[in-house]
Amino acid sequence: MGNNIKDVASLAGVSPSTVSRVVANHPRISQETRERVRAAMKELDYHPNAIARSLVKKTSDTIGLLIPSPIDQFFLNPFFTECLRGITSVTQQAGYDVLLSTANFTGFNDETRLQHMLGSKRVDGVILLSSKIHDPLIPILEENHVPSVLIGRPAVSSSISWVNNDNQKAAYDATTYLLQQGHHRIGFLGGSQDLVVSVDRLAGYHAALRDASITLESNLIVSAEFLEEGGYTGMMRLMALAERPTAIVASDDVLGFGAMRAAGELGYRIPEDLAIVGFNDIPLAKMANPPMTSMNVHIDELGKVAAEVIIEQISQPSRGKRTVIIQHDLVIRRSCSSAAPPYFGSVITS
């Protein structure tokens, strides 16, 4: 049977409540007492129970991360895992754990999972990884006055902090790059129009075409889940048009990978017959065949800043709402014409 807090107190010559205060880093414990208790804990190989520690501190040192539905996208789309990598790089340094909510049982929709997470008092704050046009999660966080950060932007005015790219400008820049290469029939592979990011990127595509005096054609726009299969089926639809597109803006790299696969099966060469620009610049983009031009939205930075903001909100509740925009860069590779690009935005060549 393992040692308990009373054993530590006896060895250190203090009361059990003093041991609890040392565990909780109480400021009124002298350095000498603190060192004596920690030495006893080490000698007895005593590790304080995290739940008991949280009761003493009235905090859990844990940040909740709500995995958006459909949960399969989290595991199949590298955007989310790259974002998680950025989040945990900050939380580890700050001494916080991250609790992933992945329960997908019958009746456990996103709202139920969030309510369960908050009701259990297991987290000090919550990070949301995406935003929907009609988002039921943000009002829940506002009503419960929970420190929270959204990666994305709310569809309507909200008191919640958020970290985002200017996705409309980024899509505008991606489309403009293809226009400047001489393309006039540019297809758009987008995500679900229930997502704010999808709406913003489609709006940027529209704006670039309007500014170039090109008529918008709805049949050049396909929406799908942010999965490789969605890009494949969407591309098949676009290439079956009587007048096919000569270039594609894929609003997520995995959609771009699916588009490349479809184009290859149909016998089209990239970039000779078809140019493709992806989005997010995940590590696999440079490994595609050919390497894919992609809009780098600095996913790890989105995660890092979101983690910094949530920790700040937890430690300084009076700080109030924060909004942060992360810059984007177009990374030019061989999925577009090898001609020198006239694009005047922020460009990285790799």
C-alpha cells in the first residue's frame, strides 16, 4: 500500500494541512518548511492526487479542448493535430494539462459534451477549435463565464476571445495569384458552409474574381468535408464540366490532395494542364507529387497564441476579451506554373 499525506506529514514533522499547502504552493509556507516537506515526499515517493490537489487550489491546472464534430475530421485532417501541437507546446511549459473531449456516444452532441466538461469542474478554461455559423457552444461558454478562446472567429458579436487568420484576405490572395498567372476559369473546393472559415474563404475567392471583372459561376464552386475524399469527389465534378477549370483554389490542403488524385486519374498533368493552390501548408504539402503551392496560415502559431490567451484569461480574469490575427504567406511550389509569379503579396518559395 502506498504512502499517504499523513505519512509525509509525520516524516517532515508537520501537519497534514501543511503538506496540502506545500502541494498547492501556498505563499505563506516558509522556504525551509517547503523544502522539508518536498524532501519527505521524494523519500516516500509520494505523488499527490491531482483531484485532491485541485480541491485545495480550487483549480484543475487543466485546459479543455473540445474536438469538433464530426470527430473523424480531427484525426484525418492534419490541421487539428498541428494546432494541438502548438497548444501543448505552450501548456506544457506553463504546467497545464490538456483534456480532449472526444466522447461520441448517442446523445453526446457538441453541446452535451461541453456542458459535461464544464459541469464536472475538470477544466479551468476551454479552447474551441472551430466556429459554426449558428454556433451553440459560444453562448454556453458566455453564460457560464468560463475563460475561453476560439480558434477562428465568432459568426456574430461575442464576448469570447478569439485567434484567427484573415481568411477572406488569404483566399483573395490565393485566387489573385492564379489570376495573375493568366487563369480565368478558377474552381473552388470549399468546406462545409456551416463553418465560418469556409464562408470567409469563399467570400475571398468571390471578391478576387469580382475585382478582376470575372463573372462568378456557381458550378465552379463545390463544398465538401475537409477530407481527402471530399477533394477527390469535388474535383471529379469540376473536371466533368463542359468547360473545365484551368486552376483550383482548394480551401484546405487535404482537399487539394484529393483534387490532385482525381486529376491524375483523369490524365491531367499538374501544373501543365491544371494549377492547384491549397490552404494551411501542412507538412505533407511539400511531399505531394508535385509539391503543392499552399497558403501558410501558421497553424502552430494559431495554437500557441490560443494557449497563451487562455492561460492569460485564467490567471487574469479581469483582462477581458482579446482578438489576435495571425498573418498568412503564400508558399509557392510546383503545383502551379513554374513561370516567375507576378504576385505582390507575401510569398515564400520552397
